[in-house]
Amino acid sequence: MATLYRKYRPQNFKEVVGQNHIKLTLEHEIESGKLAHAYLFCGPRAVGKTTLARVLAKAVNCLDRKEGEHEPCDKCLNCEEIKAGRSLDTIEIDAASHTGVDNVRENIIAQARVAPSRLKYKVFIIDEAHMLSISAFNALLKVLEEPPEYVIFILCTTETHKVPTTIISRCQRFDFRRISVSDVVKKLSYIAKTEKINIDKSILEAVARQSEGHMRDAESLLGQIISVGGKEITREEADLVIPRSDLGEIISLIGLLAKKDASSALGLVNNLIDQGVDLKTFVNDLIEILRKIMFAKINPALAERLGMELGESLEIKMNEASRDLTLSRTVLFIEQFIKAGSELKASFVIQLPVELAVIRLCSAATSQPPSAVNSLGTNIGNNPAPAARTGFTANQKHAVGADAQADQPAAPLTNLSGKTISKDDVLAKWNEVLIKVKKYNHSLSFILRACEPRQIDNTKLCLAFKYKFHKDRVDDTNIRAIIEKVLVEVYSAPLTIEAVVDENLEVGNNERPLEQPPIEQPPLDKGGRGDLKGDLGDVKEDDKNNNSGVPAGSAPEGGQGSMINSLLDTFGGKVVG
């Protein structure tokens, strides 16, 4: 009995799985009759190089193929002979066992001088072409460059770098790619249907992932499963052949981490240890899936092109699990598990680094120490934290966590005095918010200056930003906690924030100067000067010492006076005269 990969080897272009970029070019060349004299098929193993070479040999020699068509009929005498390997004019050479120059002279050069006996073209398919010796390549150069009109060369190789550039330059090169999981599943489904095998799609996806894009490996693995299970394949029977895959458990763990369910996540990790799972491999696969989620948060096209292929069912499950994850949290997950993976070998309790990572990630959103690290990996603030930064009070904790009561009936937002807070009230004290934020994170105040506070929906304040990187910065867990803490201090109400992007927002119109809130004026000394501290030093009212030539207190437009005003606005200072 023929194996599945031999029984279901494609016999025309339509049956070849994947490689559409190559099939399209060859089909147009056949239809137009503008064939190259030499082709180089290069790429990984088991992706269709030799198969496509045979299909091309049949297509150019098919007796019943009409003009303007590209598919071989697969029924005429020429097609039957090539399919059965009986054609004298289609010569397949294994370069791994015919490496010498003498073999090239006898099997290729000598036969190329003889016209085909039956077919229109004499086709030489040289498999594993990189195995030829340098002398053999040199002998092949001349005939490869200027062969007779009835000769076509097709060189197939998995190691293109071993083929001399003089050979490559004389060929039309095609780079084959690994076959996607979805394409492999389609072919395996067709085989199962033809063989009348009842098998679940999730098993076929597991086979496709295990084959890593090599169709022959996937078909061989399916053949082994059919040998074990017969016509009805169960998951238990498939697991006897397919190496264990924990991708489903990995996605479940990500979902638990997104919900901050530390108890269930720790239980899942320890259950896997009890089942004998290789934790190092588990963590590596976890990082791969988180990497795919990270790409999807940036651009779905990136995830499609660069991410790990999971198959349709796991893709759906992954999207559901990561729905509530932000880009910054996903990056934090990756960093924590990279650290945990590097600590596995040295840990006397093998799962302890992973457990610690789980606990950190589940508690990161609720505990915000003063030295928390922002999304760029730099400390929030460079100076020691004042007493006001040591943590939330009991009332503030309750206020900031009020968004957890989303299921309760909504009520108008009021402050501690019972007054309803509107958008106008927010705007009236927004400068105070900017100033208070600056003592926790100096750069954050400049980001908030470029935003526009919009509507208040119950306890949620909507902030509009023009640029996505500003929104992502504010969505960071640590940064969000700082802003919401300041909102509680300023408005005495449990305000939370929601950041949105509005590309039509006029940034210049929304930036506000940091005006100092009304405070008690410092006492004047005998010279009538106040104590203006900071990087500006003392600003004297005497116009003799003023280089701008303008009396103190009156700032000219532009020049030094404009610069001083800008610095005063930034540092919250004031000229007293």
C-alpha cells in the first residue's frame, strides 16, 4: 500500500498546496509559451519543489493541452509516462549520489545533445543540486547557459548558498516557502474525506502545527494516526502519535492573567507540572503566543506575517483571552516570563519562577509602589517621594476602585460635598491636575497638556489624544494609577479615565499653560522681591540689570522675555515686582 504522501502527490498546478507566487509565474509562462531554459527551485524540504518540477515537465509536454492553457490533462500518453516515471525524455538525477564530473558528462551533457525521442522537451530534474562537486558545476556551466532549444533544466535544492553564483545567474530562481497551517489542514481534510476517516479538525490542526510547514511530514503523521485509530480517530488515539501540545493551556493561562485570577493561574501551572509537562518548553511557547498578541495589538497584519501559526480554533480562543489586554500589559507579560524562563534552571522548586511571575502580573494593577516602572522602563520621578506619594488612603482606594461596580445602577458623579461634577467643573480645575501630576511624573504633565478632556460618563472621564503613542502611554497601568489618584485629590470624587485617539484633534488649541493655582503670596523682603525658587534664580525688578532692556514685569514678545515667561509657566514661577 502506498503511503499517503505518495498516493496524494499533486499531479497538476491546482493540487499543489501553497506556493501561489511560483505557480502563477509558471502558469503564465506556459500559457504564453515563453519558457526559461533553466529553473532553480530552492527552499525548505517537503514543500513541493520536486512535485512542481514534475508538474511543469508534464505541462510543457502534454499532448492535449490547448493553447492558452497551463494545466496538463494527466490522461494523455506523455502525462501517463511522466507520472509513472517511464518517460525517457524526463530524466531525474539524484545529485547526492551523482556528485562527480564524470556523472555530469555522462548523464546530463551527453544526453542533452540527443533530441527527445517522444516528448517536445527533454527535461532534466536535478534533485539536491547543491551536492554536486565544483568540477561538476563547472562542467555543467556551458550547457546550462546555452542548452539546445528542446532542453529544460530544473535544479532543486534545500541549500542555495552551496550553489555557485555562476549557476544561479543562469537560472530563473524561485524561492519556496513553508506551507501555512491553514493550507496544510485543507489538504489533510481532503485526504481524510477521501479515505472516509472521521477525525476532528482540532487534531488536524495539531498535526499541521507539528509538521512545521512541511507537507510530507504532515501526511506521514496523519498516516500513523490512521494506522492507530482506523476510521474513527479520537483525541486519545491521536495523542499516542502526536507529541503533547500545551498551547490550549497556555492560552487559558493568558486569559486567567488578563482577569487577574492568580489562584486559578497557579493551579493551572501546578497541574501541568503534575502531568509531567516540560516547563521550559511551556514558557517558550507562552512567550511565542504573547509575542503574537503583541504584534496583533500593534497591527493585525504583523501578527499574520510574523507571529506563530496556531490554527483557526486556537486563534479564536487566543483573541478572546487577550481581548482585555493592552499593549503595555502584554509587553509586561513577556518581560516577566522571559525573566522566569531564565531562572528555571537555577530554581530548586522548578515552577517557582513561573509562580512568582503569575503573582506579580496579577497584583500589578492593584499595587502601585512609588518607584513603579513606567512603560519605557524608567523610574517614575527622580526625587524621593514625598509623604503624599506613599499610597492611597482608604477613601481613595475605594474611589479609584469604583469602576469595579460597573454592574450596579449608574448614578450622577458627585464629590464629597454632594455637588454633581460636570465637564465644566473638570476644565475649571484641569490646570491644578497638571501641576499635581508633575510632582509624580514630570513628563506626564506635558502629555496631559496635549489632551482634551471630553464627556464624563458616570465615574469615567474621557481624554482625547491626537497621537496613539500618547494614548498607549496613558493606558500603562502605573501611569493610569497616578492620573486617577490625582483626580481623586483634585475633584474629591472617584474619577477613572478612558483614553481615545482623535486624529482630527488640534493639539495647539488644547495645550494649556501650567498656571499656578491660587496660593498665599510669599512675604516680600525689604527690596520688594519675593523668593522665586527653582532653576531661574532671583528675578530682579531693576531694569538696569535686565539685559532685555524691558522693565521687569513686562515681557516682550519673543527674545529673552518670551523665554523667561515660558520657563515661568513650566516651573510654576511668578515675577514679583
